[in-house]
Amino acid sequence: MDADAQSLERRLIEHQEQQQQNGSSDAEASSLIKLDNGDVLYMREVNRLLVLICLLRQDNFEKHGLIDYNFQCFKEAVTEVFEFSRKRNTQQQ
């Protein structure tokens, strides 16, 4: 394993440990794949039926706080859409 891959793996482990320390009660799946061109394919679970897959430059993956914030905003918005749709379907029946 080259130094870049080890560094990336170390950052992913740190990122996962931070999520656990923040008391995230929801067990969210995540995956990280380093591509040959240096980009990173990052996957995180939104809910049990949906995942978000991002293609990032490796240096941008270091911005954990910004990535987590944007993911949380996306997750909340998608959840609102699903809830609105569910309520609307329930009312129409």
C-alpha cells in the first residue's frame, strides 16, 4: 500500500471515529475507494433505501467538517421530501 493510500485510509478511520464520538445513534454505512487517478469515491448511507455517492479529489476529502455538514443538510432535505410524499399519499387514501 503506497503512502497516499495509507494516509487516505488513516483519514477515513479518523472520520469514522469522529462520527462515533459525536454520538451518531444511527448506524450509517460508508465506504471509501481511492481511484488510480487520485480521486476518491465516497459513499454514505442516507437511509435504508438510499445512499449518496460522491466523487472527490483526494485533497478535498480532508475537509471532513464541510463534507459532514453538506451531507447532513442533504439528508435532512431528502428526509423532508420523503415525509411530505408519505403524508400526501396517506391523505389521498
